[in-house]
Amino acid sequence: MNLKAEFLEDQKAKIEEIETILKEFLPREEGYQKIIMEAMGYSLLAGGKRLRPMLMKEVYLLFSEGTENLEEKKALHAFMAAQEMIHTYSLVHDDLPAMDDDEYRRGRKTTHVVFGEDMGILAGDALLNFAFETAAGAFSNAPSKWREIADALQILSKKAGIYGMIGGQVIDVKETGHVVSGEILDAIYELKTAALIESSMMIGAILGGAKESEVRIVEQIAKNVGIAFQVQDDILDVTGTASTLGKPVHSDEKNEKTTYVTLYGVEHSKKIVEEKSRQAIDMLKELPGEHAYLEQLLIQLIYREK
């Protein structure tokens, strides 16, 4: 088996593990309000790369010397599930008619199309609230790690909020229909996309016992990965196909959004992806532990074709 095939096999196994974790943390579909649990499950289990929880665990393993004790494992899994819930809620709301008005996500109908716009809004709200309920449960799962869990919760909150993803989304919505400067576009990408990747990797580092200086290096790696990831997304929106991507193409053009491609062109955008990814990989090599899989994961994600 060659290296790429071995990586893909490992990745498949890791995604299956994450899917199992997500199912364990989802609420039961019961009670008069069970339709919201159904919508949460439909949204969260729609597939995808599971990038954020995977990055969280891989960075955790760097600093925990490749092992998980039972107490830490439960706390880590809670944060992995919470991070993916937050990411999923952002997609559910992003697809709404008031936002991007998309009918397909990951190759199937979006949540608001299946359950109605009202339940689409509430499903996103429910996932966000349940994410913090899930993450807070780590205190009882790993009481001896209370300080690390508290730090992780603070990062989870900040990177998802007005100083992170929501802040980026606000700027993005406000500037839709206008040609924006590269400076504003960078701010959107750093907040809207990179912040949750930063959150994932930083939480993994903290729970794994990383030093403060190491957490800052991880944050910068994640920022470079997040920007490269988003620029590649811009490129795919122009060069990809709906069948390959599992979502509409040319949606940025439809929504009159400035992207790296519209601002700098495809070729220059590819150079940005190359530069940011190289910086991320170089910094990753400064960290302790075995990071061959993590390095390959970052490369695969940044240079993905779907």
C-alpha cells in the first residue's frame, strides 16, 4: 500500500470514529419538541470531512505523546463533538434564504429545505446551545483537568463569537454586493473561516498539555491553514462542479461576493494557497511529537478538489 492510500485508509477510520462520537453526544429524538432533535441530527450527520474534530484530536495527540487516558478521552470527545456542532450550526444558518439561500449542502437538501425555514433557524440555534452544554459536560468527565477545560471553553466561545466566526460573518454579510479591499477580505477570512480551525487546534493543544508558547504556535499554524482553506474554496467555486463539491458552484458570483479569485485571479490565489500552506507546515515541524499524519492531513485539506 502506497503512502497516499495508507493516509486515505487512516483518514476513513478517523472519520468513522468521529461519526460515532457525534452520535453518542446527540440528544435523543423524543418529547413534543423532537422535530428539533431530528433536524439537529439531520444537519450534524450529513457527512463531510470532519476537519475540525479531527484536527483537535491530532493536535491533542502531539502533546499527549500519542496516548489518551480515559478521563482526558471523555473530555476531548466532548469538545470534538461541540466544535463540530458549532461548525454545523454555522452552515445551517449560512444556507438560509436570508444568507446564501442554498438548497444543497454535502450533496443533499439543506436543513431549511427539508424542515422549513423556521426549523432551520431553530436547528442552528439548538446546535449552538447544545454545543456548549456538551463541552461543559467535560468538567464532570475530567474534574482534574478543570483549568484546561476552562481555558478550552473560553477559546471555544471567543473563536465562535463576535471576535471570531460571527464577527467574520457580520463583515461578510455587510460587504456583500460591494467590492472590498484585500485588508477587509483578509479580516473576513481570518474570522469567518480560520477562527474555528484555530479553536479546534488550540483546544487540542491545551487538553494535551501544551505550553502557552506552543499554543500560540498552533494558533498561527491554524490561521494559515484556515486562510489557505478558504482561498482554495474560492478557487473551487470557480473551477469545480456541483456534483464533485456537493453544493452549488459560482455561489460567490451569484451572491455578489468579493473573493480572492475575483480580487486577484485564480493563478495568484493558487500562489497564496501555496505560501500559507508552506508556512503552516514549516511551523508544524517546530512542534514536538509525531506529526506525519497531521502534516499530510493539512496538505490534503488545503489542496483538496472538493
